[in-house]
Amino acid sequence: MSNDNRNAGAALLADPAEVDRTTEALAHALDETAIARDQRGGHAHEERKLLRDSGLLRLTIPREHGGLGHPYALFFKGLRRLAQVDSALAHVYAFHHLQVATVLLYGTPAQHAQFLRPTVDKRLFWGNALNPNDKRTLATPAGDGGWRIQGPKSYCSGSVGSDMLTFSAWHEPSQALLIAALPSRSAGVTIRSDWDAFGQKQTDSGTVEFNAVHVGDHEVLVRPGTVLSPRATLRAQIAQLILVNLYAGIAQGALAQGLRYTRESSRPFFASGVFRAVDDPYVQQRYGELSVRVRPAEVLADIAAQGLDQALARGDALTAAERGDVAIAVAQAKAVAHRAAIEVSSQIFELTGAGSTTARLGLDRFWRNARVHTLHDPLDYKLRDLGRHALLGEHPAPTSYS
């Protein structure tokens, strides 16, 4: 694609309505192959190319670095649409934007320019190796002021096929994390395509091995022992809202496909006394119940996204209490979306019947994707945080998950 065409595309995508149209076209393209790719697994090279070519990888990059500078509410809306048809590729797309947010929230202005301008100009795709719970990756000081990184990192979403990585490494003396960014093809970095879960099969969540990798001081975003500002800790809320909208999108997609099958293919139960399944009062009631699961997930996701944008706009003036309010809104949305994804993707089979379980339809992918993805972090701890807030007025302590 020529620079002129890219510039023209960027000018169009400055309009939120054009972002919506581009997202819709991308959703249709992913939908055409989603079932076959889910069954096959592996790396979705062509679909990753569609994401690059869409121009949406620059959606949340600030305009001063060549990006589109759109609010996160617009990004999350589009993410939810993509997740309706392909939650694995939606996850890869979302985690690119999470790494962009990592640079923006943790990095200096000089690092913003260093990492984000090339991301736009070269259409770079970011992957993730920032798994704080995996402390096998160790950081030790190098003699030149940089760092030596050694060890494996698991659950590295989007790492396979990426151009850039953010990663975390454990610094034993300070018992704290180092967080940095570097090219995926840096010397000593090996990315293994070994993700084999029964859901979210194409999230490219391989293992990344660091073997005596040298990281320069200019690549370090967070030094061990750094106390993050309330604004910087919003990175966790962006990550959690990504999960919220993936779950809500899965629930929407499962419900839409269940309704479609019931309208077009379901036969009424013999005791129902009706000629069409859609006229069965029990089927109507159950679909009503499922819609009541999905709609609150959509609404709470949007409310939390708006709160996030407002908090980010506060800049360094954001207080810990204001940050805590965002965390509560996100936790509420997470709890509702989690349950919607699991319940709707499972219960549609009770309404569509045995015929809907054929592999050709791929309806099982919604439940498999929801079941795998909702294990990301325990729902019980979100509910505990919400209970503490209701009872004691306490906000969740800022962590990588809250």
C-alpha cells in the first residue's frame, strides 16, 4: 500500500462513522472463515493481514504520533463487534492496542515517539509477553546500564507473528517487575507457537523464550521498584475492559446464532402444540431470559469505557479514588459479561436442539471460547472487590488485574 493510500485511509478513519463501517467490513470478512479456522487452529496469517490493512491498528495511537487518537469507547465498541464473529482474532487485535496503551501509560514522551511513530509508519503489530504472574523470566543489570533478560514467559497473546513485544521480567533483589519493549526478532528472543487450548485457538498465545537478551535503558518502560501513578495503573483497567468486551461479544454472537438457527431450522417439540419453534412459549421465555443476560453486559461495558476515557482525560491530576471508581465500574461489567458469555453460549443448545450440535455450524466455538477466556482471572475476586466496596466503601488495590 502506498503512503498516499495510507494517508487517505487515515483521513477517512478520522471519522468515527467510517471506523464503524471499516469494523463492520472486517467483521464480515472474519466471519467467512471463522468456523473453519477455529476447527483448524494455528496462526491466522491472512486474517492478521486484514487487521493490518484495515488501518484500525492505529485507532488508539495519539494523532501527534500519526495515529487516529480515538477514545477507548469507540475501540471497545468495535472490539465487541469483532468478538461476535471471531473472539480469537478480536483478542489479537485488542492486545495490540493494550501494548500501545502500555507504552503510552508507562513510557516517557520520548519513548512514545520512539515506539509509536514506527508502529504507524511501518504498520507494526504488537504482541504481549507481559504476564506478571510468570516470574520465571529474570532481569539482571548489565554493565552498560541496560539489562539482561533470561527465561521463559507463558500466555503471550499475539506474540506469534508480531513485530514488537512488551514484556515483564522479575528482578529478584527488589522483588519487583521490570517492564520493557523490544522488537520480536531481537537476538535471543524465540517465540514458540505452542498454544493448544480447546478455545481461543488462534490467539497466537505462544511461549516466549528470552536467552541472554540485552535490553537497553531506552527500551525500559518501568524500572523495578517504580511506584506507578494512578493514571499509569489504568493499564490494568484497559486490559480488563478488553476481556469485558470480548465476553460481551461472545454472548452477543452466541445469542444471534441461536436465534438464527431457531428461526430457520428448529422444529417444535411435539407437545408444544405449535407448528413453528418460534411460537413455543417456553422457547420465547428462554430467549427473553438470555436477552436479559446480554443487554446489561453491553450497557455496563459502555458505561465503564466512558469512565475510563474520562479518567484518562484527567491526566496526572487523576486521584487514587477516581481511579478506584473506574475499577469498580469495570469489575461490575466484568462480572455481568463473564456470566453472560458462559450462560448464553451454553443455553442456546437447549433451545436449538441436537441438530445444532453439528460441527458444520460451529456453534460450540462460542462456549469453548468463553470457557477458556473467562479463566483469565477468577471472577470470585472481582465479586469480593465489589462486596468490599458495597460494605466498606473500599476501592480495589491496584494490581495487574484490578
